[in-house]
Amino acid sequence: MNRIYLASLVAVTLAAGGGTSLGAEAIAGTAAPKIGLIWIDWVIIAAYGIGTVVLGWWYSRGDRTTSEYFVGSGRMNPILIGVSLFATLLSTISYMSMPGEALGKGPAFLANYLAYPLIFLIVSLVLLPVYMKQRVQSAYELLELRLGLSVRLLGASLFLVLRLVWMALMIYLTSKAISILMGVGEDWIPWIALVSGTVTIIYTSMGGLRAVVITDLMQTILLYGGALLVIGTVSWKMGGFGWFPTEWKQNWDSQPFFSFDLSERVTVLGSIISVLLWTVATMGGDQLSVQRFMSTHDLKSARRALAVQLSIAVIVGVTLSCVGFALLGYFEAFPERLGTGLSLKDDADKIFPRFIAFHLPPVVSGLVVAGLFAAAMSSLDSGVNSITAVVMRDFQGRFGWGPKTDEQHFRQARWLAFIIGAIVVASSSLMKNVPGNLTEVTGKTANLLTVPIFCLFVFALFVKFASPVGVWLGAVCGIAVAAVIAFSGPIFGMVDGRDPISFQWMQLGAFVANMTGGILGSLLFPKGRKQLNAA
């Protein structure tokens, strides 16, 4: 960490070291853009990759059991866990999409953070007290206790699909952004995915959750530092903070507080509701989150980890939004530097990586690109570790397959983590077929199953009369409604270039459909006497 901090200071010094020459030329609009990344940038990126592998090896020396490998023996520092949870959920998709959303669409999504106090209350007072009574390695073990094996396997299977798609999409979008930074064609994307994915797979498979959590801390510092360096560079080039918007920009969408027109892409209220449901569902039904809560000592520690995660999310989210505002102000001031054929509205997601490659000073650009790798790795490592836990506990372990001793299971966990990571990297190239803005693509694919998975836990833990058949029916209804809303454009036809139902209503629609279908199904197909006695 100290080295990263010193490197960041050196980078800022170098960025300013050109002195008034850089600032004056930029303000005058005559500075020539840098031609992509240079050798020192690649040295920084390579050093970061090698450093994470070394950390994975270092922490692999202490892990000898699957409990240590998956939950750090349940006594990890809650602050580190909170940082890790944040880094896991802030993938490269978010790192790239937040500036693009603020730049090209508008600031309405910043209202999302108004939901965070309510999220903390729901998760800390309602969900965590129930979850922390159980010390499980897989969240889906909780489902079998109330609703039987079939529901446990349903939850675990939906999680595997959700996270495999999410990781493949994240690796693809990261590689695509880096191809822009390198100035190479899209035929390089699979090779970039192979390199970045391999580094992550190696240290994750070696070091388990401890390696994941420690590297997540480094990655959080690096990606946040990268965002600050971009803001600082733009402010230096423009002679201050004149880039901050004081009026609604022409390239932004309308983004009202609320609209009865369901095709309105983003509204303030709709965005708040969507984020509230998604975040609570992720905290309460996703192995990525539950696994981290289980790695803390007690309920108090888990709540502290949650508070740290939400606090950092607000700080970094606002900062990344300011990156988008800064880039918008910069290219409005110097439109000739935008690049041939690029539009502030239509190509907003491409502008951040292009600025990194062609408008940041050497060393600074290397650190920011390392931040992109950091965001990708923090999500991929956590996803691989969590999927490995689910496969071994909910499938292999539940049916008594595979090795019998814990030491053998531990060795197998490492190999399984490596294989899962390899599958994700190999399938990432398929994500090129998913069209749309980064925010929309993520919502329509990677977040499609989040609420239906969470509803399984709601029924299992809080609805006493829920039956396995009813819960299955509810899940089918929730997934169907989520899919119809997500792909309403291709299904029903576009309305003025927009989906007839905005993706922001997907979480609410899925929740209502899932709970309604599950309750009615449970009333129509109630539990048998044995199930009631077991419950």
C-alpha cells in the first residue's frame, strides 16, 4: 500500500512537473495529445499484476482447510471485509459505466445514494441477525433448512448462472476498454482477456478469501486513486474546476423525478427504488456478500463491514460521477480533442478509456489503467472464490461426491477455482453480442436474476407458510417478468428508440411478480405434514 501511495504522489508530481507549460498549452487549446500508452505505463501495469500473484502465493502458505480458504476461518477484520465487499460489487463495469452515465445521460443516478440509509437499516436489522446465527460456507445451505433440497439447488444454480454471466461480461468490457487504451482492434480483446484473467485466476486459486480480501484493499486504493488522478489532470489542464456543471447539458436525457411513461429511461424515483431492491437483494441473497458476512466474527462485526462498504460506495460513486462531469467539461472546452466520429452522447462509454490513453501524462495513465485491471480483478477473484464455494458445498459436498478428507477438499478447491476462472475467460468473447450502454447491458444481463434469488431467502426465512412448489412458481414468475422488462424492446418493439419498459423497473417488477406468485403458489400447494414438522 505504501508503494502505491508513493507511486501516486510521484505520478501527481510528474503530471504537474511539466509545470505551467502543460497547463498553459492545454488552456490555450494547442497541446498535442499523447499517443497511447508508453513503456513506463506498461511497466506499472505489469508490476501490479506480478504483485498480486506474489500476494496470492504469500497468503496461500497459511490456508490448509476449506474453512480458511472460503471464509478465512470466520474471524476476519470487518473493515477489510467491508472494503472487499465494496471492491467486489464495484467491478470494471461500474468503474467505466458511472463516468459514462454522468457524461452522456445526466446526474439523476446520483439520487441512488439517498436509498443507502434505508438499505443499511433493512440489511443490518432484518437480514444480518438471521444470517449470522448460521455459520455456513454457502448461503444456499440456509434454503434447505426451511424449503428442502430442491430450493437449495435452485438458488445455487441461479447464482452460478448469474455470476458466470456477470464475470464474463466484466472481463469482456474490461478487455474492450483496454483495447481502446492500446489503440488496437477488437480482435485483440480475447488475448487481453486471457492475460488479465490468468493473473486473477492464479492468485485467487492459490490464496483463497484472505488473498482476495487483501488484494481488494489494494485494488480499491488504486482504482479510487485513478479516478482522483483523472479529475486532478482535467482540473490542471482547465486551470480549475470550471468543468463542474452548473446547468443541464444539451446531451443529457430529460431524467424527471417520476413519470407514468414506463419507457422513460431513468427517473429519480425509479432509480432509487431499483438500487434499493438490487442492493438489499445482493446483500441478502448473493454468495459474494453472504460469504463475506460469514467471514466476520459476530453480528456487530458484520454490521460494521456493511457500514464500511456503503460508505466507501458513496464516496467512490460520487467521485466517479465527477470523473464523468470533468470529461464532459474538458471535451466541451476542447471539442477538437474528442476524436473523429465520437459523440459526447452516443459514445460516452468510450470517452473515459480514450482520455486515459491519449490525454493523461505518462505514469498517470499507467496507474489509471492499473486501476481498471484492479476493478476487474476485485470482481473476478471474488466471483471465482464464491462460485467454487457453492459448487463444492451445494453440489459436490451435499451429495457426498469427491474427496473425503478436508485436506483433499482444500486442494480440489484450488483446482476448481482455476477451472472456473478459465471457463469465464473463455466465454467472455460471447459477450460482444450484447448491445447497448454499459449501464443498461449490466442491468439486463448481470442483474437479471438478483431479485429472484433473494426472494428464495425471503420465503425461506420470513414466510412461514411458504412451500417448495410455491417458491418454485414464484421464481418462475419473477424471472419471466424480469426477462420481459429487460428485453421489452426486442419483444414488443422500440418506442422512439427506447425500450417500452425501462430497465430501471426490472427489479421492482421481478420482486412483485416473484412474491405474488410464491404466495399464491404456497396457498394453492401447501406444505405436507412432514415439511411443516421440519419447519
